[in-house]
Amino acid sequence: MTDAPPPDALLFLSFGGPEGPDEVMPFLRRVTEGRNVPDERLAEVAEHYYHFGGVSPINRLNREIIANVEQELAAEAWDLPVYFGNRNWHPFVEDTVARMARDGVRRALVFATSAWGGYSGDEQYREDIARARASVGGAAPLLEKLPQFWDHPLFVEAFADAVRAARRTLPDSARLVFTAHSVPLASGGRELYEQQVREAAALVARAVGERTHDVVWQSRSGPPSVPWLEPDVCDHIESLAAQGVCDIALCPIGFVSDHIEVVWDLDNEAKALAESLGVRLARAKTPGPDPRFAKMVVELARAAAG
């Protein structure tokens, strides 16, 4: 953007999540809008949220990351206000961009909380940006999405340290398994997404000195007749147990923070399955709270600011 004004704001763009029991079903209906998902299935998923009081941790965790980013910006004496918007729940990105316009923001850099390419990881966030600008009209600021960061050294380092911490609780023979959100095989950009997840896992494995590792998938939805990326993490745990594996270090490489797919699908379902099979499971922390993550966000913004 050679003719663009210098950036005067940063938009932190994420998925969103309910922050109370009354918000769970409206949130799930919004997420699945147009997909013909029956309420019975939504009610099943809702129980995952009700287990945590109807609150997804994602908004709280995102606010913590934003606070870290603001500290990093202050340390660099960069006066760049940070705004927070979501695709699927409050604060909605359309409302946030409208507020930015009222505040006189002219050009904002956009950090989306997905490290990946493909439709869900990148293109859908670009659609969110375009929709938000269109809803505001001519007064909307320029919005420039920052690049994917799956191979950024600080992202890799934070995950590597988390894997080391998890492995210290297990014998040296523990199997290293990486997991990321599954997507349909026919989804747009699936090949790019899968390639990036596998390459990121390899970078982290290399950083911790692990010669072998597995990449698996989790949290699939939709009808069983539609093929998704496999193997599923729980199926893989069963397979490893059948092979005599007793210890697994599990790294949620696909996730920035410990939101519902991590704290329910891994910390509850996968952990319970492992325990029933006599397998010890140690889950690595996600990198969002790590100060290096905020430093990475600011580095990406600096590079894009020109």
C-alpha cells in the first residue's frame, strides 16, 4: 500500500464465543447458519459450553493477548490503538469497524487469530473484513490483514517450549502427537492448510530434537458421509494404545489459545479416553498467553506498516 496513510490502529480479529449460558445456543446457531445443523446436534455441542458455565474462554484469552500486545507497543513507544472484533459474537467486527470509523481511524492493520492459509484460516477472515467495511460504507478505514504466521520463529519457539514442558512430565519414550482442527477434504485451500500444519509441526519437532512425530486432527463436525482430514485424535490414541504406547505428549499446534476445542475436546474427551486405555497424556500449552506471541504480533505489524 504505497499510497496508503500510515497505520493508526490495529484490529484484533477473532472467532468469538459465548460469555454466559443464555448466549450459547444463539452463538451456535450463528456459527452454523446455513448449514442445516439440527438443534439436537447444537444441543449436544452446547453441553460442552455448559460444562464451563456457558462461557467460552476465547474472549477472555483474546483480551489477555490484546493487553500483552498493548504492553509491547508501549515498550516500543508505538502509539497504535488496539481494537477487538469477532466474526460470530460480541464484539462483532462490524460494530468494531463502525467505532473505528467514528474514532477517525484511516488505516488499520488486522491481526486474525489463525496462523494458517486456506478458507477457514485466511480467506474467511478476509471476507469478515470486507463485510465489515461494506457495512460501514465510505467512512470505513482501510483494513489490511497481516500475513499468516505458522512458521514465524516466535510462534515456533513458544510451542517448542510448551512441548518441552509437557515432555518433562513423561518418560523419554513418550510419543509426540500434534493436533489441529479438521476440515472437509473438499474445502477450499485444504491442501495448503494441511501442508502448513504439517510443516509447522515439523518445525516444532525439530526444535525440541524429536525425530518422529504424528499429525492428527480433531473437532470435526457435519455428516459422517462427508470425508474430513483424518485420523481423528481419539482414534489415534486408541491406535497408539493398541501398539503399546503408554505416554503421549499432545501439542495443539492448530490453536492459538485454550478455547473450547482445546479444553473440552482434548482436556476432557481425549484425556478421559487415554486414561481409560492406561495411557498418560500431557498436553502442551497454547502460545497465546506467552509474551513472545504478543511480540510476534507487533513484529508482523511493523513489517506491514512500511
